[in-house]
Amino acid sequence: MYLEENIEFNSLRQGDILSSVHLLGVINLNGIQYLTSAAGEKKGWTIPNAPIYADVIVLSHSCEIASENDIKLTSIILAPIRDIHTATAPEKIDDLKRSNFITSSTEASYLKYFYIEPHDKLQFKDGAIVDFSKPFSVRKNCYDFLLRKKILQLAPEIAEKMVLKLALYFHRKNIFLVSSN
């Protein structure tokens, strides 16, 4: 599932796993405290809760976020990696794991998750899922910061499976896969 050799630590690629990144977008909207003027205009805001940090995976296409491609590089799309035990009922975990292999009978309820196997560098020891329903982006000036957080790189064939599932998640139509013999 992961590259053990030839990991590209000098660039970000689709399918890279980054450690301890601030999850933006998981703000509890009810927890925002707005600073207002005497006239009631919103002048600022604070969130009194502690930020949430977790492992994330890069969803942006590799050529789009290549550091030498300054024109196309505007932001980097990430998705959180969650404990597999929080994604579904215990008796359905095996079904979720098998849903990485896309067929015409894939359960739609699992399209939003991509299973990733356990690794000693990941915080979830029983495996985890990429949650496609919670993507967020950061500006391109975070590239070097994110690059320093890189801990794993998916093998190319696994990254391709993830991309196919991500595309199906957003497309959500019946797609017939054609295999070439």
C-alpha cells in the first residue's frame, strides 16, 4: 500500500500522507464568537476551542501542485484520515475495506471512504479511512510547511484506486468500468 523505498520527500504528490496538520473546516459554527461594533457590524471572530490536528492525505493532483508549476499551484486540497472504527459499525468494517476495489456493485454508502492499511507511522493502529466528505484546502504558501509533515507516500497503484474512488464519490453516477484484456 505504501512506498517503502524511493519516497519523494522533496515534493508533494497526490496520495501523500502528512502528520499532525491543523484540520481547517471542522469548526463548530455554533462555537464561533463574533466581535461586533456598537452598531452590530461583525468586526472579527474567535473560536475558543482548541484546534484539531490529525493525519491528512493530499487529494490535489500531483501535476497541479508541483512546486515548479507556480501558475497552477493556487491551493492544496487535503482530506482528514480517521480511525476506521468511527466510520461504520464493527460488523461492516470488512465491507468498508473491500469497497476500495471499485466494481459496479460497490455500495454507495462507502464511496466517501477510502481504506488505508495500518502503518507504524499512522496514529490508528487498526487501519484508517480517508474521508472524502471533509476536504479542505490551504494556500500555496503552505507548501513547504506541508512538505515537512510528509510521513508516507501511497504506492502509485493504490493512489490510482483512491483517485478513482474520489472521482466516483463526486460524480455519483453509474459508471461501467471497462477493463482491457
